[in-house]
Amino acid sequence: MQTIFAGTRLARVGMTSDNAVRRIRLLAGLINTGTASVKPRFLCSDARVSIGDVSIPLKQPRNPELVPVKYANGTLPQSTMRHLRWIMQKDALGQDVFLIGPPGPLRRALAMQYLEITKREAEYLALSRDSTETDLKQRREIRSGSAFYIDQVHVYFSDSIISSFQFEKILNCSWHISTLKYLIFDLVTVEESLCLLQDHTKEELDAWKLVRVDERFRVIALGLPVPRYKGNPLDPPLRSRFQARDVNPIPFKDHLDLLTEAAPNISSDKTSLMLSFATTMISQESSSLGLPDFPTDNLVSAAKILSALPEASAQRLLHRLYPYDVILGKEGRTAVEDTLKVLTPLQWYI
């Protein structure tokens, strides 16, 4: 399956429906004129962006400085493309998204990549146990030693997307739910707005100081799966608001391609061994032993170091990323050392 990427235009061709249409055109050309002709189908334009068979319209952002950049550079892995297609599908249906996965930048990168592709403005909202109602209404920024308060409510009336982090840390008491109503439950949907306009005129709504939420306003929530990780499960009313997606680590083959692209002069055997160790440390068997997750997202940086310093030891780099002898007990150290013995050939240059 081929992936086409150019700037903020993204499409995936080679789908089954496209192949069927192409075959019909070929047969029609042979039967009618004796020559076959294939007309190209452009899935992206200046007004729309498509991923596979899902397409949404594009709009020029009011504040281009709020649109993420340099997150969707190069060819994206197919696993990432599937996540982005799913997010676009939910966006087209007007639904909010909850990305659930292990710690790391992958979920945040997916949100930023989607915002960059669709030219949508981003607003960041960090949630914690200390989040209050005021934090959702306005945020404070420190500039040159002075505090500036910025209105947060304006994003509800634009086509912005709010990225909200650490949902699993806030749902520990009932007042957090009432606080989140300003963000989730009190948003007026399109159907509710139409009902209001049927009974009351726009002038009456303006007199009541009621403003309709923009129909393209979305929320992308990020959180960890509970249990396994510490936190609080989602409250049922809040859970029903989102469409959840399980964001697992990048598959082995896609991750190996990323490492090869980042450091092409490293032998494939060494890169594969490093990735094999990292994959073993995040497997279900390792989790059952109580071993912490390996930071697989840092393997690209380790590969670049090996590319710049070929004489460096791959095992020492892995030890810097995963200092098992410091953070683990005797049983954990034994399990990791046994894994290293299995995966440690002469090519590691210990």
C-alpha cells in the first residue's frame, strides 16, 4: 500500500475500491475504443484532505501560529496512518477522541500530526489533581516576569482542537466532574443550537448572552490505561462522551524502518538487536514480572549516536536508556541480564 505525503496534503492509495474502479475503466476502454485509459483520481486538494477513504474539508486557520508544524515530516508508518485515519473518521462524525496508551510521546505526536495535516489550531490543557474551574476558564502565562491571564473560553467558539493530558490523574473526586463540565458537557451541539433557534431568534440569544459553540470544535484527550498504570478509571458519563482508541507502540517492522532511516550506516543486525531488546522489555511477559517499560521512543536518538560514533557500545547505550541495575531488585536484574545474554552477540562490541 503506497502512501503519498506532500506538505499538509496526505492520501493513501491502493485501496480495494480504487483497484476495482481502475479495472472497470480498463475494461470499458478496451471494449469501447480498443484502448485503455486510466484517469488519475486526486484524493487531496486545497479544499480537502483525505486519508484512505475518509475525507474532510480544509479551512484557513485564523491563527496560523497555533497550527503545529514539523510533526508530519517524511513518510509516516502505516500504523500511524491507521490511527490518523481513525481520528479523521471521528472528526468527520463530530465526535471527541480519547487516545489511551503507555507513557511516551506517541499519543501526543498523533494529535499534533493530525492537527498539522488538517491545518487546525491547537490549545493545550494540562489536567492534574489541583485543576480548578478557573484553570478551564483562563490560563496564566509568565512573560518577562509579569503574569498575563488569557481567556480559554474563546476556543469553544472556533474550530480549534483542545489536547487534554493525564485524564487518569484527575478523576479522584466528584468535583472534578463538575469542573470538566465547562470543557465537555456544557458544549452546545448543533442539534441543540437548532432547537434554540427554532424557538428564539438570534437577537434573543444575544440578549441572553448565549453563544453557540463552533461545530468544528473538538477535544482530543490523552491518558494511560488503568489498571496497570496508577490512576483512576473514567467516570461513566465522561467515558460515554469520547470515542476511545488503543494506541500501542509502533510495530516492530515500522520501528525498524524508522531506525534504519535515522541511522542508515548502522548494520541492520545491531539495529534489530537493540529493537528486539526494547520490544522484549515492553512485552506482556515482562510486565507480569513487574519490569518497567523500556522508553522505545528514545531508540532513534540511540541509533543516531551509534551512527555518529561507530565505536560506541550498543549495550552501554541501552543501559543508559534502561538502568536496570539501579531501578530494579535482584529478580528484575536477573531477568534483564538473562535477556541480554540471549541477545548479546559479538556484533554488540561490548
